[in-house]
Amino acid sequence: MDAKDYPEIIFSDHTQSVVIDGHHLDVEIYRTSIDPGWILSVENQFGTLTVSDNPPFFGDVLAWRAFEELVREEGITAFYNKKERRKLGI
């Protein structure tokens, strides 16, 4: 399979690293060149990914708003599993 056979990954301008209450998160919002739906992926400091892609977002701004809403409603713990939360004491 040639590189030309793979779809291009298009990253949103909203893709960024953020620090919330001292916790570093890498927020990626992206889609492929063959699918118009946007995917939200958040990686915590342990490398654990939280992915929201079902259904995909209709726009990158909607994906960013979903990230903000998750932080508002569930707090930083939304991006850590139980073991990680115990390690961090949260």
C-alpha cells in the first residue's frame, strides 16, 4: 500500500496542549480527507487517550465545545482512569 492510498489527517486549529489545575492534556481535534466528521482525542500525562468519535462531530468548534463541557461537568477526572486518579490523589 502506497502513502497515496492513505487518507490525509487534517488537524483543527483548536488542537493544542492545555494545563488545567496543574494537569497537562494534549487535545487533538482532527478528521481525515475522506470523512467530514471531526474526532476529539485527549491524552493525559500518562499517555491514556480519551476519544470521542461516535458519532463524529459536525465541526471542529463543536468538538472543542464538547471538551470544554466535559471539563465543566466532570472536571479533570474525566481524562484519568481509576488507577491514575489514585496515583494522583484525585
